[in-house]
Amino acid sequence: MGRVLKRTKDIRTKETLSYDLQNLGLKKGMTIIVHSSLSSLGSVKGGPITVIQAIMEILTEEGTIMMPTQSVDLSDPSSWDQPSVPEKKWEEIRKAMQPYHPLYTPTSYMGRIVEVFLTCPEVKRSSHPNYSFAAWGKYKDRLINNHELNYGLGDTSPLGRLYDIDNAYVLLLGVDYASCTAFHLAEYRIPYQKIINHTAPILEDNKKVWKTYQELEFRGSLFTYLGKSFEDETYVKKRKVGSAQARLFQVKCAVDYAKSWLTMRDHYNK
């Protein structure tokens, strides 16, 4: 916290964050997917809940907030490579690993704002063991219900439903385009796709079951370059929120642009 205090002259409050977020373009009734870094905002009085409350109070219950709550560590140890584990340990790890549960399975690398969002009243989390989302507000049930196991970021996922909501937006709050989950939806809409298998533990009839499902081999390593091109060629609102660089842009615009960009890249790389 000391390093954060040195980087900012002001303590961020719900009021100052609300002012900044409204200057960025957040309004009552909006539907947004949020990707965030708490530390990038500076020293926030009250911590993650202050940020969440600021957004909720702007949007009101007529709006909707969705956040990715991925738990990608919940997977078969035979697939681990960062770091890998000896084969003799695989069965021991499989037995010890708890099955996914939307109420208590922790997220993987999503950040403190997401972890606190999961504990807020009226927030609902989807059922996917690795690529879940949580939502609050008007469209939460429409977004979160019936999250299919196969292709967890595709057209039948919360991301696909978010795309179908008019004027849904992406809010990047102190993170760059590498965190833009909406770009993954475009990967399901391009000609070149590599399908792989994932395995994760879920609950069926109150028993742990290891389920294998199909997924794309994602190309998230390209998203920083994709995002730069997207920002150069389309309209992205950019403002400071606290100490953080924040961006606000339409989900449909981002997904459609990413589809074209990825298709063109594959065409020229053949």
C-alpha cells in the first residue's frame, strides 16, 4: 500500500471514482462487462467494494454488470505445464481437487474487485467450471443461466448473450486489451479454429465427476496487438479513472472488428 500512496496525491473515494466513471461515459441503465485492476486506481478508500458500489450506483438496477470469474486452475493435472507436475502425483491431486461450485470456487488471476463482486447481494455466477461469469442487475439471469459446458466463451455462453444485448459495453479499468474477454467470442466466428479437449471436476447428483468438454485453442497472446489496431481504427472512449487508464467501447463493435482482424491475419499467414 505504501507504494500505491507514493504514486497518487489523492485518496480515491466512491464520489471521485463515480465522477471519473461518468466522465468516461457510464450511465444509468447501461450493460457492461468489467475487467479491472484495483492497484492501478491508486489508493481507494474502502478498497474493492468502493469501486463496485460506484459502478452499481451509476448504472442502478436498470443496468447490468458482468465480470469474468474464470477458474482455469480447476483442471486435470496431466495438462499442467506452468509448472508441470510428475505423473506419480496426478491421481493424488485429482482426488484432492474440489469440484466447481459457483458459490465458493475461487477465481484464477481475476483480481480483488472480481472476488469481492462475487460476494455482493444479488450477484449470480454461471455454472461453467473454468470459464464462468458473474452478473448483477437487470439482465443477470438472461446472461448467466444455462452456461453450456462445450465452448464456454462461444455464442451460447454469457459472452454470446452479451453480444445480443443492444449497446452493451466493455469497461477496461486499469487493464489493457490482453484482458478483453469479448475478443474470444470472435474466435468462434472465424474460419480457422483448432478444437482441443479440457477436463474439469463438476458436481453431478452431489458427487464429484470429471467431465471432458470441447474448447477452442485460444489465441489471447494476439489480443494486445488486436486491441491496438482496434483502438487506432474505431472509437474508444479513454479517460483516467483514479490513477488508471480506462477504456469504454461497444461489445458488438469489438467482436465484429476482432472477427475481421483475425480472419485477415489467418488469410495472410497461410
